[in-house]
Amino acid sequence: MPGKNAVVKRIELLTNVWRDFTEDPLVRVLRLRLGSEAGRLLDAFLAYHGEEASDLDDLFLPIVVPAQDVDTYWNEVQQQIVRDIGEAKDDLDSLDIPTQWQPPAVTSGGSSAQTLIDTLASFQAYYQDLFDHATVVLLPSEIASRELWIECMNALVASGPWPPSVRVLVPDWLPETLLQDWSVKHSSVVATVTPKLDMPGLPLELLAHLPSTGPGFEFRRLFVQLGAAASSGQITQIPGLAHRAMMLATDQGWFALAATVQLLVGGALAATGQSDKVLEAYRSARQLAAKIDDPTAPKVAVTSAMAEAGALLTDGQFREARQVYLEAARAADQGEDAMSSMDAHRMASYCAESSGDLDQAWDDAQAAVVVARNMEGETRRDSTLPALLHRMEEMARRPEMMARNLNVQRECEELLGNQWKGVIDHTKTLLS
């Protein structure tokens, strides 16, 4: 790989991990323990090794389908691979590469996981002159539960033994690592690697290779350093970096950037329990937002107010949080941001209910409903509105609210359509 920058170096590291894995004749599954911030790097690794420049003689087949049932999942993975191969036939024909391969017949009584392995083995055998390993990369778009995902992987290893030409790559995202116990149980066929990618250091390395000067570059450098310190838990470095970035931004009149610095500081300190300093940072962000004289002002004002209100809510200051949420709603209305306005009113309602003022909670919820009426139907269903309506149903059944003879069903049907019950039930499932 010519011109090795920080990204290329990390791709090489993953490549070496892969080589070590494929040289082991016994294992079949590579479990990569990765932080969520490494997702794009994994995409880059797969993209690079899908190009002619790749120095691996292996084929990677990334598959993104939901995992909600064991047999259905492996069946959909196998079918997606067959479809992807079919869609590549024109490209293969243009390169005079044979395209007569057909998936093998399904074995009577065999599992869908076994069908997948048979398909990969057959495909690799047909194109063995082109690549050494046919590898399915499991990237489920949704996982119903940890237990279901483990059942899926149990079905996979139960379909063995496989030929060494068939491999599986499965990321196990930190910090959950759903497959930790499973990988230990099946260590004879599963290799687990936690590559030292140093993702927090990646932006700093990239920035170090950008030749530039001036206040814009200096602010960018400080902001990247601040972000790296925040993401790696180096709390002691944050005040100094933030102060320098703030001074530079305010001197240049970059109030939106200065507010962003304070939002980052507040978010970094939130995990430390320093509630006073968190609130101080968010309030500073709101003050800076008020100085912005361009179209970004309402958005920064909303973000800052929602952050401060959230910190007050976390600290149990419900009445104060409600007032700030209402200020966020007004800023959202100014910026014609209906989604944020509705959500701010929704959270104001939650704060009122938490403080024991049900009448105020109901009025705030109704204010959110008024905003929602001006939103598109699909947008309403995909927003936090179903959660609000579910809470309104629960409030309406409270003894102290019975005298108001409240009826939420009419609003549910008006805002969510005829299928509103299914939407609410789905929301209840997510909240349970």
C-alpha cells in the first residue's frame, strides 16, 4: 500500500490479523472485538480487499440482514449471497471469467446454516483459481436479543466440519461483546482478536500530516485533541485544551464553534459525575449560541438547551429542567424544527410528571401533539411521538386524571393512522 497514512496503517493491521487467522488450519470463525468507532474502518478494510489492489487472495461477502430467527437468518444470508453473485455476472462476463456456477441443492434434513456453508464451499471450489477463501462477513442490521444471536452462531458451528476454504468474520462490538461466552465455549473453531487500532488517535495522526497554518488549522488541531482526550477518558487534559480552543474561537468571532467546544466538554464531564461543571459548560454553550449571527443560531441554541435540560433532569432538578426544555422548544420553533420542538415539549411533560404536576404534564404533552399535527405521517411514526402517546395513555388512566375524562385514542388514530395500535404496541415492547 503506497503512501501509508493513519488509515492505511490500520487496514494493514487488520490484514495481518486476517492472515494469521487463515493460516490456522483448525479455526473457521474470526471474532473481531471492535469499538463502535471502528465500524467505518472495517468498511474500509472490506472495500480495499474488494479491489484489484488487494494483497489478499480472499473473497469477502459482507451481508447485512436482520437476525430475528435462527433458520430465517441463515436462509436470508445464503439467499443474499446467491443474489449478490448473480448481480456480479455481467462484470465477470466482461472479464471472460466463467459464470456457470449454480448453488448446490439443499441437503434433505440439513439446516439453513449448513446450506450456507455448502454454498460457500461450492462457490470457492468453482473459483479456486481466483481466491483461496470464501468469507461471509456477518453484519446483522438488527439482533433480536443476545440469546437469539448466540443460537444463530451455535447453529453455524453445528453445521461443521467445514472445509478450510470457508471462513466467517463476525465483529463483536464493544462494550457489549454478545459472543464472549460463546467464543470461549467454541474456542477450537473460533479465534478472537482485539486489534490495537487506537481509534481515538486516528484523527490526530491524520491531522499531523496536513501541512497548514493559521487560526482555522490551529482550532481544528485543538478540537481534534480535545475530542481524542474526551473519547479516551483523559479528563485532566480537557480544561486546558478547551480553554485554548475557546479563546481562539471567540477571538475570531466563531461563536458556533466555541459553543461546540463547550458541548463537547459537557458531554465528556457527564460521565465523571461533575454535575456542576457539566451544567456550567452547557450554560456557556447557550450563552455563546445567543451571540451567533447566522442561520445556524437556532440549531445551536436548541442543541445547547436540550443538553442543559438533560443534565438538570439527570440531576433530579425536574422543574428547572422543564423550563429549559420549553426554552429549547421556543428556539426550535424559531428555527422551524418541528421534530425538536415536539421532543422538547415531550420532555417538558415528562419533567412535570416527575415533579408531581400531572395537569402541567398533560398540557405540555398536548403542546407536543399540536406540533406533531404539522409533521408528515411517516415522520410522526418514526419519531418519539408514539412514546409520548403511550405515556399520555398511562397518564389518562391515573386516578387523579379520571375527572378530566381524557381520551387519547382519538389523537393516536389521527396522528399515527389506522394502524396506531400496532405502532403503540411496538413502542411498548421497545420500552419494556
